[in-house]
Amino acid sequence: MAIENIALKVNGKAHTVKVEPDTPLLYILRNDLEQNGPKYGCGLGQCGACTVIMNGQSARSCVVTASMAKGAEITTLDGLGTREKPHPVQKAFIEEQAAQCGYCLNGMVMETTAFLSRNPNPTEADIRNALARNLCRCGAHVEIVKAVKRAATARG
Amino acid sequence: MHGSNMIARRQVLKGAGVLMLSFAAPAFGQEAKKGTWPSGFANSEVDSYLTIGADNHITAFTGRVEIGTGVQTAMTQIMAEELDVDFEQITMVMGDTDRALRQGRTSASDSIQVWSHFQRRAAAEARRFMVNRAAEKFGVPASELKVEKGIVFSKSNPSKKASYAELIGSGKFELPVPKEIPMKKPSEFRLIGKPVPRVDIPPKVFAEPVFVHDIRRPNMVHARVIRPPVPGIERQMMSTLVSVDESSVKDIPGLIKVFVKGDFVAVVTEREENAICAARTLKVVWKEWSDLPDHTQIESVIRQHPGKARTVRNDGDIAAGMAKAKTKEEATYLWPYHLHGSIGPSCAVAEIVDGNLTIWSATRDPGALRTEAANLTGIPLEQVRILWREGSGAYGRNCTDDATLDAALLTQDIGRPVRVQIMREEEHGWEPKGAAHLIDISGGIDDKGKIVAYDVTTKFMGGAEGTSLAPYLIRQKKLEFAARRMGDRNGSPLYVGLENIRVNCVDVDPAIRTSLLRGVASLSNSFAHECFVDELAVAAGVDPAEFRLRHLDDPRAVALVKAMLEKANWDYRPARKQQTGNILKGRGISYARYTHGDYPGHGAAYTAWVAEVEVEASTGAVRVTRVVVAQDCGLMVNPTGCEHQIHGNVIQAVSRTLREEVTFDKSGVTSSDWANYPIATFLDVPKIDLVLIDRPEEPPLGVGESAIVPSAGAIANAIYDATGLRLRRVPFTPSRVKLALAEQGPRNG
């Protein structure tokens, strides 16, 4: 497959990468753009560890191709907030200690961020449904639900 | 800054003072029994050391590693407590084989139970050393001195003070850690027993590069290994390669090499996506093997698998006991193979610079793996360094060590840093599984409800672990298993007041690649005992909770169970209630105490469960609606950490008990992703109520896996209470439950 120039914006910064158009976005983000947030969990869109926000919606970067990401505005966990200025969802996850090994954390935080922008006042059932396709093997679910509630309250 | 080993290393200044603390560390595999000192000081390796910078910041080096349970934070609390410094004044660096020592493997939930003991003494000794130096310096008795925030000062004249940094300068001291040393009493605790937030969470929330998966080296290349087509069947993977057609990948961009050595086949490329593509495209011909017995008939597979029996317990006379039993029961319990199921498949990066091999690895045994890497590559041990970085939760052992040696092998050949990422299907297939287990129990009660016979045969399909794959695949080593007799863990019922008890343990050489998985044989043995005892309770006409209390004499166990029953508002009744309708509700109880070491082992944390379930008769679906877990783990170093670990154990338990079973075809494991091996999601999480027994004056007992041990028994017993069904084969999937309900026939109203 011929290499193409793919232009995309990541965390507010414009980039052009030279890749084959079917390259999964995940590898562009991690390798070309050195993002640590989105993670390889399955490569099949099943677990959510690779979640980013693309054009305002959550997207599983392992099944988004470079050509699908052309011209997209992408936010990764790396760009969501900083220690000095954390995003309310990041702050809530730390306050609730909502992680054990932390590998699924990226997906949980990004999916939550996208979800709360759609549904700022969720019930607990709404939260569970929204995150039902994000897998956590360590079993941090109880703390994660608390964190999402906390973030929802903080956002006001 | 905490949580990042890289940052910690920058803080270790040249010219910092160093305290090297030596104590008789138990040799790997040898457990430290409570109250006894391990005999035979096997070596004089330093066990822990502290460097103290001019800014009075302490860096502590330990061979233990963080596997996602909060051990790093808890151990920092312990050291800061005894050193009389603030939590923030210590950075703990884990698992660097250059700087830290072999403290054995991080496992068995014994980091706190066994190692914290030593860390506390080491820290107390370090403090004592500093205070004595200050006493000399000030010309006052040590009893006159106090320490706060790492500053020693005179109680009567606080302006007479010196920091640890000032007291030690850049001196280097070796201190033997004594067997006995005064330590802080619970009433004095500032940090131990407090819910200190975990140091490793913020870096992960802010996407700092703390995972091994985040390692990026200049000039790094990407590799994928193509394994023989017998996933999870180590015994059949050698001498299977027939041919590799390199021309099949000639058009892959950035292809560097197709590496073939023995049965080890890998592709190496500049870009990661090309490595994945090359691995899928490369034409490899292997000898076929398709002789695996049919694991859908797992009971007969296990029975027919050769094993060696040993009797670990034989009290009284089983035959005589059975003869006088009024009611006899007999049951066979089956536990399937389970995945560890790390969300992040394993990864490692290796590079060689000037003949020195460095591997970034998430291994839980950096010391042992370093030796393996040296043997594999022929590079002298002193030129091999493992830099530990966090991996995805492993709950035992996954493919991390495999990836580590894969990377070492390849970097030696390629001459550039190599990153090996195991793919999802490969991790599912090749990760050493949690072992299957077959337990037969027969027993009886007399007319007074006394248990007069209890006969157990327990056959655990694991316990012996091979090492990492690479040395076998390159045909450097012959496959050998260090046999470990794991099947006897909790093989004996924990109850007292039983007559005539026999426990036979059958040890096997495993057919399927296995390793320890959270709960190990304790989990599956306890499942069997707790189900069987429940049956005996029903036969005796006694409420199952009451029955258990009659057979427990350990005061901590009794207190635990009673506290739990109160919290659960346990409905005492000697028989289940008959129910009609589509949703059947039930409650079940289970008690267990996790044990370490060879039979009879020594006890760790005490745990009990009450599970409440709803069974939907039309579909067979079981929902665990509520779990009450009581736990007594002695001193809780970090109560929030304990709570979260118990939550995690509960959720994993619900997942494993209701959903999980590794599947096979004739060539090996067929479980390959989350669609064909589903695990619990947010929709499956029960309400979890905890009863944490606080015993700060007792030694800490660790909490990483004890809460999972009673899980399956409680759920099975709750399903019985709801439906009248005795389910003895995990997982309790809807189709199995539905079939069992159909076989049961029409329910009496």
C-alpha cells in the first residue's frame, strides 16, 4: 500500500504523518507522536484501552485507520490535563483512587470524559451502561463508578 | 516526585550517604513462619538499602515490585513510619537488579506479610543508627533524643538538632538488621494504618511513561514472534518448525529481518504496524500436532491424566467412620482452566550497549530473569541488567518473562534496541493458565449431625512451572518442570470437630502450560469444601452459618464470621425456601483462610463471604446482587488499599465463577480474545459490603488474594438456596444452570 501524508490534530497541535492509510491510529499516536495515554489492549476494539476523543466522540484508536483520522481533531489522555491543571475527570479518578494496575485507566478516563459531555447528570445505571464495554481485569469498577459520579458533580 | 523510577534515579545524588541493611532473607521459596527466624543465613547479599541525599530525601531500594496492588505505597508507609520521616521524604525504587537485591518473587500476597516485617526492622535499625550517631555528636544519651521528619533533636533542647543527611554525610555503612528491635506501637502510628493515597496512580492518570509499554529507545525496532501452532501446549512446541518462506514478506515496508533459530521465528521491522502485518503474512510451515484430549469432557481428561498420589492427612479410620454415618454424601467438584487475563498483553524492550544488556521488563522476579537472560544470550551475568517497569496486572504470571527473553534474544542478533509486544491472541493462548482442578469428596454425618467421615482426593493440574519460552524454542534447553506440590493448599477442611479425615493429593506433570493464578489451589479446594460442608449442614438439618460456627474454634475466625453474619443480616433457617416465579433468590455462605507453603502451610488472612444471588429460571442467568465480605488480615497497613483489593478480588471472583473457562481444540487453546473468553463488566458488579476487622497489634497478613478464596463456594451455595441445585462445575454459565433446572424437573411450590 502506498504511503500517504495524513494530516491530523492531536491535543491542539497539527501533525502530518507519512504512513500507509490503513495504519491503526493507535500506533501513530504512540510511536510517531509519542503519546503514552492510549494503550494496546487487544487491537480489536473490544477492551477500550486505546480510547481517544476524536471529533468530540470517544473512539477506539486501535480500529481507527489513518485514513479515517484524516483531518480529525484528537484528544488523548496526555492532552486532557496536567498535574498543575488537571481535567475534572482526572482529578476525580485520583481522589477516588480509581485504578489498580492502571492499564485500563486511559480508556476509563477518556470514555468518561466523552460520556459526561453528552450526559452531565448520569444515574449510576447510566454510568455502568456507558462503561460496559470498557474492560478492567483488576476489578476497580466500584472506585471507577465513584470517580465518574464525583467528576459529574464537580463539573456542576 | 513519586511513582516513577526514572525520576527517582535522578534524585540519587553522587555523594549521598548510603545505608546498606543486611538481614537473613529467606531463600527463594522458603517461607518465613511467624515467630521463627529463617535458619541458615544463605548469603550476604544486601537486602535493602537507603541512600540519603543532602536534601534529607531518602531513596529506598527493594527487589519487590508493584503489580498494581499498592505494595509500593504500603512499603513506603512502613519505612517512613519507623524512620520517623514524612511519607513524601521517601522514594521507593523497585526491581532494578543493579541497585536492589533479589527479594525473591513478588507473589503469594506475601510482600506485606513476610517482607514488611523485614523492612520495618531495617527502617527501625536505620533510625537507631542515626540516633546513636546524634547521641555521640551531641554528647547526650540516645534516650534524650527524638526524631521528626528525619531530623534528630534533643527533647530538652530542640535547637540541638541534626538531620539524617548531616549525620551520615556521604558515608557508607553496612548495618546488620537484628532479629529483635523496638518498633512503633499501634498507638504511635502516623502512617501505618492510614489510607495514604497510592503514589503510582497520578503518573498513570497524567499519561506519564511509567509502563514498560511506554519505553522508547533511540533507534528502536519492533518485533513480533510467531509461535508454533500449539497454543498453551509447551510440551508440543519443540522441533516443530518445518520451513519459513522469507519471500512471502519481501514487500513489507521497513522489514529488517526474519529471525529463525530452532523453533523461534520472529519478524523485525522499523514500524510497529509492519511487524504485525509481517507476522500475519509470513508463510511458516510447522509439523502439525492434534492430539489434545477433548477438554469439553474435562472431568475424564483430568481423571485419565497420570499423577502421583500422596496422603497428606489420615486421621482416624475413614471406613469405620463411613460405616457409622447415618447420611452419606459424595460429590465431585470441577474447576476449569482460567486465564490470568491481563488487559495489557506483555511487552519488553532490550538493548545492548558496549556488551551490556539492559532489558526493561515488568517481571515479578527480576533477579531470576536476569540469570535466565544471561544464560540465554551467553552474556556474563554482571553485564546483564533488568530495569523493572510496571506492567498490566498479572494476578500471577503472564507472558511478561517470555517477552523479556524474546527481546534479549533479538537485540543480540539485530544490534539495535528491540521492542517485543505480545499480541492479544498470543497472550490468551500462551499465558500460563490458572490450573484446572478435580476434587472428590465423600463423607457422612451421624444421627446427631456430627461429621464422622470426610475423605478428600484432590488433583490439581498445575503447580509445576516451566520457564520462559525462548530457551526451549531455540532448542537451547530441554523442557523441564520444577515440580511443586501445590494441590494440597487448603486441601484439608478448615473445620474442627470432624472425625476420621483423610486427604489424598494427586500431583501431576501438567499437560497445559500453567502458572499460579490468584487464589491458586486454595480457591478451588475451598470451593469444594465449602460446597460439601454446606451439603452436610443441610443433611444435618442445621442452618449453614450455624453449622460452620459449630465447627470453628479459632477465635479470630469466629469473630470474623459473626461480624459478617450481622452485617449481612443473615436469615437463619435450616432449609432453603421453596420458590416459584422466574426470579429465584438465594443466599450462601463460605469461610476460608488462605495458606502459604507446603502442607499444612501456615495461615494468612481470614475471609468469609455471604453471597446473594438472583437466578433467572427462563435463561439460567445468575446475577450476584450483593456480597458481604469480612476479612481479618491483622494489621492493615493501608486500609483503603485493603478495601480496594477486596473489591477487586470480589469482581474477579464473580467473573471467574460465572463466566470463565479456557477452551481447547485438538491442537491447544482456542480462547483468543474477549469475545470468546468474556469477563465481567460494569453490568456484573454486585453491591459489595465490607467488614474489615482491625487488629493493628497483630502482624500484617497481606490481602492481595485472600478475599477470593471463599468466593465460589458462597455463590454456589447461594444458587442452591435459590434453586435447590448443587452446581459443582465452575463456571455457572446460563446454559449449565438452565440445563440443570430442566433436569431437576418441575419445581415444587
